Amino acid sequence: MPKESNNIPAQMRAAVLTGHGGLEVIEYRTNVPVPTPKADEVLVRVGACGVNNTDINTRTAWYNRDVAAELSEEFGVKGRSDTSTSTASSWNTGSVTFPRISGAATVGYIAAVGAEVDGGRVGERVIVDPCVRDPKAPLRAQLVEYVGSERDGGFAEYMTIPSINAHSIESPMTDAELATFPCSYDTAEEMLERARLGEGETVLITGAAGGVGTALIQLAHIRGAKVIAVAGASKESRIRKQGVEHFIPRETTDLLAVVEELVGSRAVDVVADVVGGPSFGGLLKMLTRGGRYTTAGAIAGPVQTIDLRDLIYKDLELYGITCPTASTFKRVVDLIAAGKLAPMLESEFPLESLADAQAELVKRQHVGKFAVVPKG
């Protein structure tokens, strides 16, 4: 039997996905059963849950391999016009089952624990690692469930998660501020770790205003690297406040020429790309010999061409990031606890306004992250 506090209700409020589609498939309910933790799980009372592109990708079935479109505002609001050609709808080409509670980036408090979990954990403030892994699998293939996709997530008052995924955290930050870190910062840190970004190197970051982009800026500076940030021109002043060495407007027609003017020809050691789209080929051309390209997103368009001569004759390394390792997530938690990372919280939304939060996210006018607060 689970060990728990005395005030857990039988039902909870939640924003439930009823299927794939536009914002209309998000249904706010007040009578969802509170889940019961399995033997190795904990029940988390959600304090806040960050809003991420992965939530929208799952809802709209953008992960389907027959989708070549960018994650535009229209796509994010309305979803696909035709979902009949494929049922694959998650990052691993599996199928998401409905109803599903999405939300990957959860912060909260342990309200109950399963039979195999230390009852002393009840009451702990925790930050949730959204990657549920199989440690028996190879390191880069351990992700078996992603919170909010293959299992219910944090857009609710309660959620369950394996105890190992609930990291104790002590911080003066609010729940909403802490909820800006999961999903974005572990992804960003894994991108830089895989690319071996080192002190004194130069990294170019696309999508530098978004959740992963702003995370990359902070984490790159912690590593002692110099940052070239690419984002919309209207966000320049806010991005420069993050201490970037150079800023280039996304609207620039010849990105390669501007980079060469700023830092010299092929002087970029690492490209950290969370946008994809038509700029992909040019990003490879600006890398130095032996340079590294690391990516975790393709919202500007997933299907692009590559000039293999750039890859071959410059001895480049390319890294795709889906599953940050458990040690990467722990490293981010340690940085938060040490006060070395600052939250980039743009706005908070109440649980019943999740659709509004996602509509704002796909407008791409923000810098940093949005968070949903169940009690807000």
C-alpha cells in the first residue's frame, strides 16, 4: 500500500488531451482520478509545470514522419489538416494513447510513495526528470517513456513518476521559476556535453530566445565559451542582457557572411541548433575543421538537404539529442541548487488556461519560458 499524507483527494483538476489536433483537443476537467503510485513510484503534488514545444509536438502529431512542415503558429494552434496517413505520434514513432495529460517539466512536492519507496520522502520538494529510462539498455537508447507523451505529465494537480526521477531540490525560487529548467536545460546541457564545448571556444546558438536557447546561453558561459546568439531582431535587447558576445538577427539574409565578419571565416567551434529549417546547410559551412553540430529541434522544418562535402572534408561531427542522460539531469539540478542558473520565466498561466499558454508559445514573441501553475 502507498504511504501518503492525509489530505490527498480522490479527484483532481487536469488539462486532458482527448486526441491529436488543434487547441480544441485540450479539455479542462475537474473530476480526473488522482493516480496511485506503483511500488517504485512517488505521487507528486504539482506546484508548476513548464510549457515546451514537445507538448505541442505531441498534441499536433508533428512527430509523425510524414510531416515536413515547420511548427508554425498556424500549425501549433490548428494541428494537422490530415492525420489519416499515420498513427505514429511521439518522438519514438510510437502512438500516444488518449486521454493523455501532457506536460514534461514538473516541479512539486511528494504527497505519497509506493511500497518500495522510503516513506521519509513524503513532503520533499522535487524537480522531475521527464525521461523514464531502462538502465539495461545502451546509454543513448535508454529512454522508454517521456513524461506527457508515453505517460501522464504535469498539467494536472497530481502526477506519478518513478522515485529515481524525482530529484530533491532546495531553492529560494518559486515553483514556476523552477519549472523553467526541466526539459530545456537538461536538453541544452546534453547538447553541449555531447559536442564537448570547452573553455575559450565559440558556439553559435540558433533559437536563442526560446527555452532551450536561453538555457544554452547560460550553460555555454558556465563552460567558459563565447556565444553568438541568433534570434528575432525584436528580442535583441533582452538577449544581450544575458551577456552574449554577439547577436545576429534571425532575419539576416546571409548568416554565414555576418558570422565571418564578426569572428572570422570558419571560426565557430560548435553550432547548437534548436531550429533546423533552411539554415541547416549554412550552419555546417561556418564550422571550423573538426567542428561539432548538435541539435535537439527542427521547428523551422525537419526535412533539409545536406552537402556531404561539408561533413566529409571538414571532418565534422553531428549529434542528435533526444534523451539526456540521468547524470546530465543531475548536473543541472546541482547547478540550480548552487545558484549558478537563473530562471528565464516569461509568464505564468493557470491550469485552465493551458490552451492560451500554448497559443502564446507558438507566436514566438517571448524570451525564456511559460509555466502553468495549477493553483495560480
